[in-house]
Amino acid sequence: MDASEKKKYSFIQAINTIRNEKVVKRKESNARRLQKREKTNLKNEEKFAGIKKANKKREYRAEGKRDASRAAKKLRGE
């Protein structure tokens, strides 16, 4: 390689190095952001776990009552 080719090659290497550093930095930032979001979501899930459980229980009871009512109607012949 002559001098101009070496210069171009080193320039391209420098650009690729900068790009790779930016990519690594972006991935680290995204990982931190994701970890923070997961932590927040976990807190919210713990916070609302009791409410969700009560709502599910209410839904299951209502469903059971509907099923029992339907079964009773079948037995009566309605």
C-alpha cells in the first residue's frame, strides 16, 4: 500500500472504532433503561397484586354464580 491508501485505511479504522464505541455506549444505556423499567414494573405489580387478586376472585365468584344459575335453570326445565 502506498501512503494515501494507508491514510485512507487508518481513517476508515478510526471511523469504525468511533462507531463501535457509540454502539457499545448505546447498548449499555438501553440495558440500564430496561433494568430501571423492569424495576418500576415490578414495584407496580407488587403494589397492585392485592387489588388484582380481589378482582379475579370477584370475577370467579360471579362466573360460578352464573354457572350455578344456568345449571339450576336446566334442572327446572326452563
